[in-house]
Amino acid sequence: MNFEHFLKDDSAAWMSGDQQHGDIVMSTRIRLARNLDGHRFPRAFSEETAMAIDRQVSGVLLDAEQLAIHFSHFDLTTKSALQKQMLVEKHLISPQLAKKETVGSVLLADDESISIMINEEDHIRIQCLEAGLQLEKALAKANVIDDYIEASIDYAFDEKYGYITCCPTNVGTGLRASVMMHLPALTMTNQMRQLISMMPRLGLVVRGLYGEGTEAIGNYYQISNQVTLGKTEEEIIHDLTVIVEQIVLRETAARKAMLEHASIAVSDKLHRAMGTLQHARILTTEEAAVCLSNVRLGIDLGIINSIPNEVLNKCMLAMQQGFLQQYAGTTLKPNERDVYRATLIRDMILDGINHHNGEKGEDSYDV
Amino acid sequence: MICENCKQRPATVTVTHTRNGEHYAKHYCDVCSEEIGYAKTASEDTQPMSIAQIFSSWFGIPDWSTDTPESTIENQSDIQCANCHMTYQQFLQQGKFNCPHCYETFSQQLPQVFKRMHNGATKHIGKVPSGLQESYQLKKEIENLRQMMKIAIQDENFEEAASLRDKIYHLQAKLQQGGAEDDEL
């Protein structure tokens, strides 16, 4: 697959959610950190080592005939900052990998559900994305890749400490299991802060949309395990699942309570969000994300039915700075971005409404 | 109530100042309180990047402090990884290892580090690479037998201890034959 294939704006699997958990659980991510024995970690290695590791790992996976997954290899040092940004926005690589200038490459599966980052913080990071709450499925997939690599490459493994990683917070299983959740009702009712402060006691942590060090925007949160040592992979996933299901229940209850106690106020707020998306001329990322989140809530609650969820997913992806500038075909200053974002979202929403109503799009009078 | 700073958002943080024995209460929203610096602890919690600070405050000496007890410095900076030359002190400051060998170098110090991070755990019980599985099992068995032998010796049950010792020898020989590819670290 050529590189452009992975820069398309088809809505990514991680945004689509699943039936079972309403639209509260958006997606699941599994990440395994692995290192090659006898080599320094990327933070301290030479460029020759970096190249040797890249060749070795991608060599194994590119010829993987028994694996039935086709990978494409991209050297990220040859890609532009914009292209890397777009991969970050699609969750195919981490912001940390995108920032690296001299090393770093990625192997992407054709369907974008698996990406293997090479020479990020660790030599190898296997990442599997699934829509909805599917931790077991994603872990099984990651394990297949892990076993395949391990058959021909010696991992750094210690009997006492397990898989050895650059950061001591990943040691042991090297597993970070994350679930991305859309929690507007818990956020609006100020319950998130309490929830976030409670998590460390359960060995879990709440992060923003793009993982470590990022803020939650648009009421999207990523719940992950913090502890990687002293628990089996299955225990980690089980514990996370239990908590996620609890949070789903609480979000559902909060939504119900909101509707019961303030139905007209909620309806007003969500319709206003729709109005903003349809008519605003300047939209910051934050405002766009909040409005899209509110409209999504409106759809979930049956208050808004003029537009399908897929359009919102597409807007979520398109409104981020990388994709936005790709659409614009040029680099934009921050204030220009906000104007262009508003125009783009306006068009996409209008288009979505027209399609949804089965009408042929009337000429846009909205310019 | 509205934030006294931005006069826009609702106030959620109350800060009490004491001046000349009198108390003043100021009300800020969470955004302003963070900017002004009152919500320091809350914002640090959400930033995993401060890991270096957490490290030094937990396991060593604060990195800004110059007049630290010398004994601590000596004990810790003595250790240096033979492979990548990282010192334990550097590890504390940076919060990351430089190479797999560091784990062996700092093996005395690591349990207390991991305990803090992983809710008291110091031992991996999850997946084992299948290539290592066999030798891993053997080593576990040997460890168990050693424990049993110790108990036998304490109980002055020397016959049993001798037979356990022979079993250990046997397993160790097996480990050396079969564990040729087992060159972890």
C-alpha cells in the first residue's frame, strides 16, 4: 500500500464505537512495548543501531507469509511534519514518534488496525486498535504479532522483571490497554474530576485523546492501566473491563438524570451546539470538539436526528490541524485555521444533513 | 459565583489568604487557578511528564538541592552500568533506563522503585517468550527446590536435603544444555 492510502480521511475504526455500549465506548487500544536484547534503548543508541533494528524488525514482518496480515513499511524521517501529524491524528503513530527527527519508522497493516512503531521510546511498540470495547480481541491480535517477532528476534526479557522497557512504568508485561470513552454527561455534571482522582488507586489512569501528556478534548477520555508489573495480561484487561463497564453505567445514569431533571435545558444546549457547527464562522479546536461531542450526545439521546454519527466522526478527524491543512492544501496560521475549520465543518454538516434527508444537495447558499 | 480573575467562568476554587491575621477568600475558576498557580498539585497529577520529579522526590534527593547528605550521593552514584555508563543518579533524574543491562546494574535498587509504581509489585507474572519458557520453568523449579532444601537443613533433615541438592544439580545440568539460546541479558 502506498503512503497516501494511510492519509485518507475515511473515518477511522477507533471513532465508530459499537452497539453494545451505546456510543459511550468508542474504541480499544492495546500496546505492547518490546526491546531487542543487547542494544541500547532509542534514547541512547546510535543511528547505525537504529537502522539495524529497523531492518531486522521490518524484515521479519514484511516477509511474514504465515501471518496473513500485510504490512507496509514507512521511514518517518523521510515524511513531512504534516504527514506525520496526520498519522498521529488517525492514532496510527504516537506524538512522541512523530517528534523524532533522525530515527523512527512504522509498519502499518492495510486495514490500519495494527501499527508497529519502531524506535519510539522502545525498540518495538505493537499497537492494535479495535472499535468498541474489545480488549481481548485486540490483545489476541497483538500477541500473534508479538509471538511472530519473538520467533526470530531475541527480546530483552528478565525472569524477575519480565519484558524490559526503557521506562520503568512499562516494565513487566509492557502492556498498556486503553479504552477511549465519550463521557459528556459525567463531564457536564462535574463527576470526571472525582473519577480521575480515584483511578490511580485502582491501578488505572485517565488520559486525553492522544495518550500520555495530552488533555481531554471534547469529552473524550482514554482510560488505561497504570500498573504493568505483578499482574498477568489477562488480569490487567479484566480489571480495566470491570471499571469501564462501571463508568458506562454511571454515564448512562448521568444522561438519564440530565434528561429527567433538565430536559429542555439539555435539549437547548445540544441544539445550540448543532447551530454553532452549522453557522459559526470561527471555530477553535476546543469549541468544535465540544460542539461535536454535544451533537453526538444529542444523537445518542434521540434529541437530534437530522444527521448520522458518521458525519461527526469525519468532522472530528478533519478538524484537527494536520488534516485541516491537508484539505486547505497549504499551511495555515492559527487564526486562519479557525476560520477554515468553521467553513469545512459547516460544509460537511450541511452535506450530511442533505444526504441524510435523501435530498439532492441544493446549492449551498451559505457562503 | 464568577471567577474574580477572568470574570467569565464560574468559580470553583477558593483560595484563602492570611494577611496581618485577617483572612481573605479569593474565588477563581479552574482555568485561572491553574494559571495563577493555585492548582499545582492537581495539574501535576495530570502530567505524566513530571516523572523525573516524582523519581527524585521518592527515591533520591531533589535535583535542585545542592546540600544533600553526602552518604546518599556516594551510595547511589557509585553504581554505573558497564554497558551504557548510566549512573543510578542519572536514572533517578531522568526516570528512564538507557539499556537493558541497566536492570541488572541497578538490581538492588529497583524493587523499591517498581513497588511505588506498580502498586507494590516487584515481580513479573505475565507472558514469557515461548523461546524462554522451558528454561524459565526449570529455573523456577530450581528455585523451589532450593527453598525446600533450606527448610530441610533448618529441620536438620539432611538426608532429604542431600536428595534435593542432587535434584538441583540435575536440573542445573539440564538447564545448561538446553538453555544455550537462553542468553537473556
